[in-house]
Amino acid sequence: MKHNFYEANQAMLMDFYEMTMSNGYFQHGMKDQIVYFDMFYRTNPDDGGLAIFAGLEQLINYIVDIEFDERDIEYLRSVGIDDEEFLDYIRNFKFTGDVWAVEEGTPVFPREPLVVVKAPVIEAQLIETMLLLTVNHQTLIASKANRMVRAAQGIPIVEFGARRAQGKDAATKGARASYIGGCIGTSNMLASQRYGIPVYGTMAHSWIQLFDDEYEAFRLYAEVYPATGSFLVDTYNTLKSGIPNAIKVFNEVILPKGHKPMSIRLDSGDLAYLSKEARKMLDEAGFDYVKIMASNSIKESTIQQLRDQGAVIDIFGVGENLITSSSDAVLGGVYKLVAAEEDGEIIPKIKVSENVEKITVPGFKKLYRFYDKASGKALADLLTLHDEVIDESKPYELFDPVFTWKRTIVENFEAKELLVPVIVSGERVYEEKSLDEIQQYRESEERRIWDGVKRIVNPHRYFVDLSQKLWDMQDQLLKKYSHRGR
């Protein structure tokens, strides 16, 4: 396919202030200043108990490949960034820093760093927007998919949302994220081709409407797809014509060709009632193995209600409410400076705010997850300074960083570091994983989270604590800066 349109350099997908600040750093001789940034989010989407981290693969590729061309240089001149020495720096730009991240598919929680960047300040600054949009979007959609999968309690979900997504990239990356979150496939052929996600599809009402009658439409479709066809039975009347015509085609076309019919799809009406009646009709006709798929603006609340009403549904097709995370459409992840190096020493930095939730956790940090060795379940996550080491042979005291009198001693535990190096000195060191490997990892890690945390409504709070050393540092900085501006 020929492309005769201008395809922009993705490196330029950034907020203007990133480039203006970078120019300022350069003009003041600060381009080699080493800084540390954390990417984290503050609240779980949909008031849930957790989120599912996604987007790492695309983030790594972006960072190691970022570069600027002459069209970009000319554009920068046109918007007033015209210092030739700085433009020459941008012309030869390459990321040379280090990046740590949690692995894709990891259940994660508010206020813990998901990505940590150590780099010269301009390099760290210029990747901000793409880092945030990549992680925010895919983590949001993976988390939404995971909520729906948990609500379905074993009933498979296929992502059907491409036509309702907010752009082609959102459709394709959203399908990727939904698979990480637990969906079994997608209707998006580009996502299937690019990422190896199983592709699913039935037919549209337009196929049926185009023919003289519903039976003919089903018959002609079955002649082309006798082994894989799925029949949309609600175009005219689900129970009086759709299912009877489907059963007739099963007997007259599909079985004589030596195949078994696969499924029918319900896309409107009272899905609980229709699914139960459809199941009876199919079973009575000898097709107890034919699956019933349901679609039509499905939400996790819809899934729960259908289950409560005894609906007989074998698979859900979920569209706009998944691909747009319509009930809570923003993860709200942020990217904050937490430290800078001065004469080889790491100096912690903090943001202080009247809004307590916007106060940052300073310093270059590690993130541990504590697992109980007896049950294998996660007990809590712990943020420490980068040079702290957890001794698993000794009891460890965890405490709430806000209500500090709430303390508990944990013993017989395993402490796992969640942040792993993905880029070192500008070069990728993280081995790419297939989506199936990521999904399997997510499943194994999700099983280690207590069921109460995974509740759809009113989940139990999972604790993210600070080490005493890190808490003391934060407390000292708060006291140092809290009087300023009064």
C-alpha cells in the first residue's frame, strides 16, 4: 500500500513545555544533570482494588528508538526554539539513561512507582508524554478488562470495541491491553495480526438484511463457513425466527457437511430471558453443545446482573465499555521528579501540596512485594530507598505511612523486588515476552492477591507501605518545606 501523506515522527508527540524546559536546561549548562523520575498513579480506576500494569513493550521501543529529523528541527525553529547549539543537540539526540519498570501483567496499586527513570535531565524530560500516555492507556484498558473477567467468573470475554475506540491506535493497543487483562481474543484483525491475539467474529445484521429472508442468509453463510460460522439471531425475532432458522440451517447444511455448529449470538433484548429460552430450544433440538454469545453494551455490572438472573451465556462480546473504559476513562498516572545527583550524591526531591494525595514520595527507591510463605498470598508492598535490603530471615515491621501507629510484624515471608531493569545506558536489556507469556504471568500473580482485594464492589484495601528510613526522609522534607509560602 502506498502512503502519500506525511507520517509524523512519534518522538514529537510531547507537550511543548518538555521542549521549552529542555532548551532552558541546555542554555543553563544543565544537560548532563542526572535526575530520577517516578511514574505512578494515585487511585485505582472504578474504585477497584487493583490495576494491571501494561504498555511496557511499546514504552521500551519508543525510548530506545527516539530520534529527531530535519523536519522536526525546522518545526522547532518555527515555534521559537532556534538556538543552533540546542538544535544540534536535538538533531543528535539519543536516550542514554536507565529505566526500571514492573513487569507487564503485574497487579499494581496506587502511589507505587511503575516506571523509574534515571537519566540526564533533558533525556528524562523529553520522554514524559509518551511514557505517560503509553502506560496510562494500556494499564487503564488492561485493568478494565480484568474487572470484567473477574465479574464474569470464568465466562470468556472477547474484546469487540474497535469501532468505538478513540482512534486507531487506541483500538489496536487497547486490544493488546485487554488480552493482557484476561480477554480471550479480539475482533480487531490488525491487533490479531500484529500481536498474535486470537481473532473472533460472527456476522452483522446487514448480512441478514441484504437477503430475502433470514433462513437464506443463514444458509448461504453456512455454505461458506460450515465449521466456524456463528449466527446472529436477533435481526427480526430471536425466538420465533432467529433460533428456529439457525437450527434448520444446522440440520440442513452444517451437519451434512460433516461439521458441528459453533454458536449463536444475542445482541439485543432481555439477554437473561432470551439466553435461557435459546438454551432450551437448542438443547431440545439436539444442539446442547452450541454456545450462546451475548453482546450489546455489556458492562461488568451487566455481567453480574445476568449471572444473578441465571442467564445461560457461554461467552461475552464486550465493546465500547471495555475499549474506552467508559465508567472511568482516565488512569491519571503522573511523572514526578524524585531525586537529582549533586557531586555524585543522590539528593531527594519532594512535591508538597495542600492536597495531601499530591504529596510525592521522594528519593531513588525500590519496590518490594511481601508474600506469605505459608499461603503464597501477597501481604503488602513496601517502598524503600534504593540501598535498603530486606533480610527475609528476620521479622520485618510494616506500618501505615499515614496512620503510623498501625503496625504489624511479618515473619516467614518472601520479599520480591518488582522493579526490574529494562533499559541500561540507553540499551534494551529486557527480554521481550509474548502476549501469552504476559497473560500467564498476570494470571499467576493475580492468584497471589487475596480475593477481598479483587472484589468488584467495596474491595479490601491493599497496603503500600514505606520503610522507616524512607518515611523519615519524607517527614524531614515535609517539615523543611511545609512553612514555605505561608
